[in-house]
Amino acid sequence: MKATIKLGAVTVVFALAASAAWAKIPPPPPPDEKAQAAAAEKKEKDKAAAEKAKADLTAAEDRAIANYHQNMKKEGKPIPKPVAVAPPAAAPASGAAPAPQGNTQQAAAKSQAQAAADAAKNAGKK
């Protein structure tokens, strides 16, 4: 009997706790003009800090490059010319055959022959 009462009491406590946990929290009040002004000011400060950080990074990179060139001159080595880095190519659409990687007509023909063989193989499976 006592175990049943204890079990009932624990069940009631858990039910009350669960209902409190599931209670909906009211939305925050809309920001007033003072809060909006503070948010705008913070946004401007963050933007200025980001610009300063970018300028500092650029200056540090320039110093590193100048140091590298200076050391190369001291050692009497030629300074290599900068090489432009091409952006990565866009991925082909799914299902499309990839473009041939070779720079020759032979590589392109080989790729086309491989695509035709794959198409024939897939057609035979259906």
C-alpha cells in the first residue's frame, strides 16, 4: 500500500514537472529605439574591427613577402615570379559525363569511346 502511494506521488511530481517543462515561453518584447541604436552601433564597430583585421592581415602578408624577397637577394637567388592561381572549376551536373582531362584529341576520343561503351553496357542491363 505504501509503495503504491509513493509511486502515485512520484508520478504526480513527474507529471507536474513535465507540464512545466512543456510550457510555452512568451516571446521577448520588441526592441525599443535605444536597443536598436545600440545594435546598430555594435554592428558598425564589428564592421570597423573586421576591416582593421583585414588591413592588418594584408600588412603582415606584405611584410612576409618583403622579408622573403630580401632573403632571396641576400643569398643571390633569383626571385620567382608570382603564379596566378585559377579558381576551381564548377562540378558537372549529376549524370553528365565528365570532360576529358587530356589536352589532346586522342584523350578526347578515348573519353568519348569510354562513354559510348558505358552507355552500351548500361543499355544491355535494362
